[in-house]
Amino acid sequence: MVSINWNEAQMKFNLILSYLFLVTFLYSCQEKDYSQVIKDGQFQFDAQNKLTEIIIHDIFSPPVASRIYAYPSIAAYEVAALSGGDYQSLMGQLNGFEKKDFQASDDVYFPLAALAAYYKVGTLLIFSEEMMQEHRNEAFKSIKAQGVPSRVMEASIAFGEEVADHVIAYSKQDNYHQSRSFEKYTISADPNAWQPTPPMYMEGIEPHWNKIRPFVLESADQFKSVPPTAFSTEEDSDFYREAEEVFKVTKNLTKEQSDIAYFWDCNPYKVNVKGHVMFAEKKITPGGHWMGIAAISSKTAQQDWRAAAETLAMTSIALFDGFIACWDEKYRSVLIRPETYINKYIDEDWLPLLQTPPFPEYTSGHSVISNAAAETLTKLFGDNFHFVDSTEVAYGLPVREFKSFRLAADEAAISRLYGGIHYMPAIVHGSTKGKKLADHFLQTVQSKSENLASN
């Protein structure tokens, strides 16, 4: 008969249980690999899409919208530059952007820190802050659920917001807040001067935008355009012929030309009138459209999160300075819009295809900023970069495909003639201004020792 020592057996059993518990505990304490939770720019693209939604909701003007896109994009890029690699900080390169040292702990997950920086800056530049905060909280909840430890979440968010604070301090020195109290535009009685247009007859927006500090331009008028064609009401004058061209083109538009005009309309002030009822139509700004193109291009090229941050930051800087340069000319020449001129001197019943935006005609904002953005994106991705522009799908318009950014910019520029918004010189000289501005920007600012693609 076998004798069993129950005490010894119990001890061995307890040892085995303790060992199994210890192994299970140690295994459960091992952190999941979270290094691939944020691989590309999708989280930042989603944040930008939310920012666009809020810009439309809060009805920010195109120039102000360019500012709202720029500073958070710069903040996210600065974190990317601090994360290592060959990306270079924009501190010391942009006008007035002072250098500052940042120390990141080992717990900082840089892609998350970049996102935190974007959210903090973006939230402070809008009115509907709660909409952005809610989106931020959902994004961080999703990231944490994928295995990012709490201590890493906390360290990363804290570091990102530290960088954001530096960018916020920088933004407060650009004269924007001071400009909110500047006097409004005074309508001139000169026959060649811009007048408010129907249906809302809004006052001229941002007449002092040329006093906002640019990022790269030495001054708002650094690339001053040639003066617009001399005003005249004589039928054999150059100015009359330019107005007549707008009149005739809009009278004989093809479906393709109409589609192009509507696709690039991007007028946040569009108002529909039905009887005695007026209601606004939600539309993206021109800068918002190009920021959408930048995100689409980054996804198409399968960029990682650092390169995506670079793409958005560089594009936003080009757009921001583009609006400053364009608005400088608009309120210098203060030129009459085709709608006003044609109704008074050619056909009082004529209406443009698109609603005329509430600011002077010369030069074309679409032409300036589209070419500035296109040249910047061409520098990053190359000249023959095919992309499908789905930016306007959310606003009820179909996609359009382009073989290059420059072709897209050409289409955006000419769309303003089809829409009855601009005379041709505003388009031609606006395009030239945008290209010159971008060339200066890309020679002045270096984001990376070697770009992702070359011209």
C-alpha cells in the first residue's frame, strides 16, 4: 500500500499554483507593441476634416480659415521634426518663430504627441471648441484602446501640448487679434471701385489682412502685381472687352465648364434665396479645398505620419502667405467686380453662374493660392502626380481626377472666369503671383534635407 504525504503534496501543489500565477501575471504585465498604432497621417487627416467642418459651421472667411489650418499643422510638424530623422524644425525659419529647446521623456510616443499638439492649437483658433474637444477625446480613446499604456498617453499628450503652447504664443504675435478692432472697409463712390454685390450685399471682408504677419514673405507686397487694366466704360476699351469676355463666356458655357466652376466655387458666403427666405449653403473655403488635396495626396503616396505632417504644414504655409499677398492687392486696387460692371454697362439682367464673393476683384484669390499650393505639393510629390480629388464629395459634388497639381491649379484659376467672378487679368496675374510666392517659400524654408520627390 502506497503511503501519501498529504502535507508534502499540498506544498507542491501550492508551488505549482504560485508558479502558474506568477507566469500569468508576468505575461499580463507585458505591454503590447503600440509602435504601429499611428503609422500614417490618418488621425491628423481626421482632425483636419473636423476642423474643416467647424470652419464651415462657424463661417470663417477664406483668409481666416487659412490661419486656422496653418498653426495646428505647424505644431504637429514641429513634433515630427523633434522625433528624429532628417526633418528640420521651422523654428528660426518662419518670420518671428523663435527657437526653443524641448526635452521628451522615453515615454513620449511622438505620433500621438503630434496629434495632441494639432488638437490643442486648432481648438483655440475656432469658436465651437466643444466640437473639436469631443473629436479629440474620441481619437485618444481609440488610440488608448489599441494598447497604448496610460503613462505613455499622458507623457505624449503633455509633450505635444508643450510644443503647442510655443506655437500658440507665436500665433498671438501675428497681429490677428489686433486686426479685429481695425476699421471696416469704406465703400468708395469711384465708378471703378468695388461695390457690395447681391444677394446679401455684404461689406468687404478682411480689408486689413495685409497687416497680418506672413510666415515667409518679407512683406505683403513683396510680389506686387502689375496694376489692373485701366478702367473704362468705352466699348472699344480694353477694360470693356475684358468684361464683355466674361459676359460672353458665361452665356455659352459647356457642361464641363459649368462643372469646373461649381467644383471650385468654395464660397463660404453662398446664400440661396427662395421668395422672401434666405438660407446659407455650407461650402468649404478655397484653402480648405487645397488642404483636402494635400491629405488625399499624402494618402495616395502612402506617406508615414512624419511625411504627412510635413505635407500639411508646408501646404498650409503656402496658402496662408498666398492669402496675405492676394488681399494686399485686392484692397490696393479695390477693383469693381464683373457682376457690377456688366449689370451697369452691358446687360442689367445678367447674373454670374456663381455668387460673387464679398471682396474686391483683383487679383483672383483662387489663382494665387491654388498656384502657391500646387507648386508646394509639386515640390513634395513630383510634377506628374496623379490624384483623385474627392474633397467636394461631402458637399454634394462628384470627384475630379488630375494628372498633376499644376493642372489642378490651372483649372481652379480658369474656373473663376467660367463662374463670372473674375476678368482674365486677375486670373493670369494671380497665377503668376502664386507661383512667385511659392518659389520664394521653397527656396527660403527647408523642411527636409531631401524631399520625398524632386521636380
